[in-house]
Amino acid sequence: MNCLNHPEVPAAAFCRGCGKPLCEACKRSAQGTVYCDEHVPAETASTARPATTTAAPMYSGPPVADPSVSPGLAFGLGLIVPGVGAIYNGQYAKGLVHAIIFGLLISIISSGSARGLEPLFGILIAVWVFYMAIEAHHTAVKRRAGQPVDEFSSLIDLHTRGSRFPAGALVLILVGVLLLLNTTDIIPLERILKYWPILLIVLGVYLLIARLSGTAQADGSAGNPPKEVQHDQR
């Protein structure tokens, strides 16, 4: 695969924001990863290029589509192996979360913690498998169209406006703690899985807070006119 800006030069990396291939001259390193000129973070954009010339600033156009991304391949990978569809789209942390959730659903059934709800969990596993595939397809379509994609973008927007709540990181930490307690024989995983309904309660509370926060922000912005308008009305 060659660079999207220089088709004659082989690609050396892919943009974390849009996924397009970049050569050594086009890639911009920021925050420990690689971006293109259009998606490099604002705080590091000034240091992306060495200030050796006095040329006029380059025009930053709209995101460039990446025709090499295959939504069908992303769907197939997400359907066959849990988390691989997200990894194909460059969302490595989300792919790990997908695989862990799939494993937890399987563990709840195999450990007998479902207590008569095995058919329900069987349906949930099937729904989760198709959700991962459809979400991978949706993200690949956005990448192919040149739209920006973050680490945990999904079909369902769980973020409040302006919120940077690290839900994915907290899920990984929680799962890691539970697995550590199990492997060290402090608390067996079978005993912990008996309390799986708590996950539904936590998810419901999070969705409720996100909904209320978004509604409050929308009402506040609608009820406060701009300052210049208030000045004119005095």
C-alpha cells in the first residue's frame, strides 16, 4: 500500500484519526501515535513541522477518503473473531474490550452463574457477536469516507457533550482486578459472577446521567443568549 498523498511512495504508517496511509514525509507523531496533517492534535500541530522555512501555512482541507478500507472485510472479521473487526479499524483498546465482554458472557454460562437464564445469555452472546460485526462495518464506512474516528466511537453515543469520561479504561481496569482476584485465589470468579446484574445497574445509571447531563446542557445553551445580544437589549 502506498501513501495517499504520494502514490509513488510506500506507506510507512496509518493516521489514527482517519486511517489513511502515510509515508515518512507525511506522518506526524503526536501523543505517542501517528496522525496526518488534518487530524494532528491542535496542541502539537505547531511542532509537527520543523520551522525552517517562512512559507505560507498549508491549507488544511477536509478529511481525505481512504478507498483501501473494506467495510465488508471489517464485518467479516468482526463476525468471525471477537474484537478483530475493531482492531482492523485501528481501535485496539475497543477490540480488547469487545473480546473481554464476549469472554465474560461465555464464562457466566459455563460457570453456572446464570441460574436458569442460559437461554437469555445465549441470545445476548449472539446479539453481541452481530453488534461487533455491524459496528466494525459502520466504523470502516466512516474511515472509507474520510470521517474522523476515535478510539471508542460506536453505533451508540455514550458520551455526554464535552465529557471525556474514560469508560473503556475503567472497564479494562475492573476486568483486570477481577481476573487478578481469581488467579490469586483470593475471590473465585464463580463467586463474583453471581453479582453480574450489578453491571446492568451501573450501565443504566451511566446512561441516565449521560441523558440528564445532555438535556441540562441543551436547556442551558437555549436559555442563555449570546453576550452581544444581551448587550443590544439593554
